[in-house]
Amino acid sequence: MLPRYLTALSSGWTPDADRDEELAQRLAQRVGADASAYLRSLWNPQGVGSKITLQDGREVSRLAHVRHWIVDDDYCGDINLRWQPGTSELPDYCDGHVGYAVVPWKRQRGFAASALRQLALLAPSFGLNWLDIAMSADNLASRRVAESAGAVLIDEYVAIEQGGVKAYKYRLACGGA
């Protein structure tokens, strides 16, 4: 799938934004420089790595994280999971466990909701009982994905990670939890 991932990047799409030519180019360069290292970087369940500096200047430990690609016969997007080992709770600077993105030409086919349900089955292997999914209030597509996967709305708040916008937090039970 790596060539198909690169094709998605060449369109200017990234897992973080539909149109971010600069980030797409940086990601493609990382793949080109060392594809094996790039793929290994998608899987860090121990949270190994240097501390991260937040916008407010605080230095915090890197969260454990894994990123899975959503595929059919093609690259469709990705879904990622981040957490603090040993607890389902997240630190105050992290609004949700999950992020997902589907390339524009594969949307509205249920890929993200299916991936979210599958991630909820995998998450207990990392010690998680639930997944919190946060999105800006105006992101109707992400809200539909969370609801379609079976998540329930648990909070309406101001999102620190998203620059202070109105946001919703959904929760999805993991496995049989």
C-alpha cells in the first residue's frame, strides 16, 4: 500500500488535512528517505521518544500511539490511537484517543466507522476500556462516523487542542467493556 499512500500524498491530502501541500511533501520525503523507518514510526505502543513541547510551553512525555491504514483494494486513509499506558484516562492536554481521516475519493462508504469499530476491539490489548473521540462541533462527518460506530456523546466543551473551538467528545466502549 505504500505506493498508494504516496499517491494520496501527491494529491496534497494528509491524515491531518485535506489540503496541506507542504506537510504532504514532508511526509513523502520521509518515506523516500527510509520507507522502513517511516513505517516503523507508525507503531509506538511504548511511547518511546523525546518529550513534546505544547503550544503553552509545557514539555510532556510522548503518548503511546499506533496508526493503522484503512484499506480496501486501495489506500483509503488512516486511524490512529494514542493513550497513557496503564489507564484509559487521557492527560489534560489531549482531547481524545482517536483520530481518523479518509481520502476524499473514498468517503461516505463507511470506512472510518468500520475502522473505529475494529480499533475498539484492538484497544483492550493496550489496556483501554473506552475510546474518547473529540472533534470540532462543525465537523459533521466525524460526528456521523463516531455515532455510526456506536459512540455516545459525553461532553460539549472548548477544545484546547483545536485552538479553543467548540467541540464534542464521544465515547466508544472497547471490546466487551
